[in-house]
Amino acid sequence: MNSSNRAPNVALIDMEGCEHVLAAPACLSARETQCWRQFRHHRRQREWLAGRLAAKALFWQRLERSGAADSSESHQVQQLTPSTLAALPMKELHQIEILAPERGKAPQLFWKGSPVKGGLSVAHAGGLVCVGINPTGEIGIDVETCELREAAYYRSSFAESEHRWAQQLGGSDQNRKIFGYTLLWAFKESLFKTGRLPQPSMGAADTIIVDLPDLINDQHSDWSQPNTVTLLPVQLRSNSLPQHRHVRAAYCFNGQCVITIIYLCV
């Protein structure tokens, strides 16, 4: 199996119920602990720590599977439960570091002080923290809460073609329109995190169109599988997407939050 077809590793932490694991930075290195202490607000500390813990858990699992065959092409999100997190070898995780090269830049993964090839993305909203590691290229993950926003947000954030897509998707159902706009914005954020799109907050600098709108739905994704959530693959069209690279995109919706992922393969 060509590694370029493999899906990245993605993990999710629902911070509700994980308070005892996220109460102290046991998994952090000295440099990471210094960064953690800079956050003044408890909520921001927990989100930041949850993102690092999820990324370290994913990478540690990858180390444990080193040499094992992995031909997965499915888009699965691993739900990291409190018991799974508590069982991690916290001191060993100090050798795995997630550090931003400079303020405002995407975090990078390090193993024993050396940078790890590939991409890392972290996102959080609505009490959820989602992390993705793509060993073969860039990756962008976003989590957005579905909620009605100010009219100025819709005017400045979307192109006319994107408005038409969201209106067509929603029809007369206001909640589906909100879902459609949230999904588009989340994909914009995911694409921005891959380095392929200008900062979305600068306005509708790029247009993302989701193909096959009849296959997009706001029904709750199947979260019944033990410890996993299936991401639904979609096709994207965007002027920022490279024509010479394999691009994959997927999403899921739990009734409150949308999770989107875009990753590029070699």
C-alpha cells in the first residue's frame, strides 16, 4: 500500500470528565511546562495541555506500532478516554515535545530534541480538543461550534459562491444553513493551517466549494463505535489547493461542533 494514501492519525479529547488528568502538566517537558505557565486562565491552560497530551498520545502509539503494517485509508478519530490518558507513561512522554517555532506559528513535533517529519495540527472548541498528525505532509484540523453569528461575519467571511452553496444546502431550514456556513468556515480554517490559504479573518480571500452537496448532511455522525468516530470524506474545490498533490478532506458533526480535516499527501 502506498503510504501517500494512508489517513493521518487523529485523536479527540472531550475535556468534560478528564479534569483529573488535565489538572497537572505531568506529561510536559521542562520547556513545555514553562509555556503552560504563561497562560493566565485555567480554561486556556487546560485546552493547551489537552492538545499536547493528545498529540503525545498519538505519537507514542505510533512508536509502539513502529514496524507494524499499517494500510489504513479510513478516516477515524480516536476518542481518548480518561482511562486511556491516565494509563500513558507520563515521564516517557517528556521525550516528545510540541513546541511552536515562534509565537503565532503552528506547533511542531519533536522526538528527543529532533524535529519529526510531517505535519501537526491542534484545534479546540466547545470543550473538545482535536489533534492530527500527518507523517507524509501538511495537515489542518479545525473544531467549530455551530451557532448563529452577527450579519457582518457572514458578509465578510464568504464569497458569493459560498453563500449560494450554504443557502442551497440549508433551504428553508435555518439550522442547516448555520451548519453549512460553519462547515465552510471550518474548512477555511483547516486549509489555512496547512499553509495553503491566507488568514480567514482577513476576509473572503479564497473560495472553498464542497462538491456533492447532496451528500453533506448535518445529521449526527456515528459516535457509537467504542472509542472511535468516523469522519465523512468530501471533495473540495479551492484555488489554494495544489493541483500536483493528493488532497484529502473529511468532517464529522456531533450535534454541537463540526470537526474538519484537510491533509496533503506526497
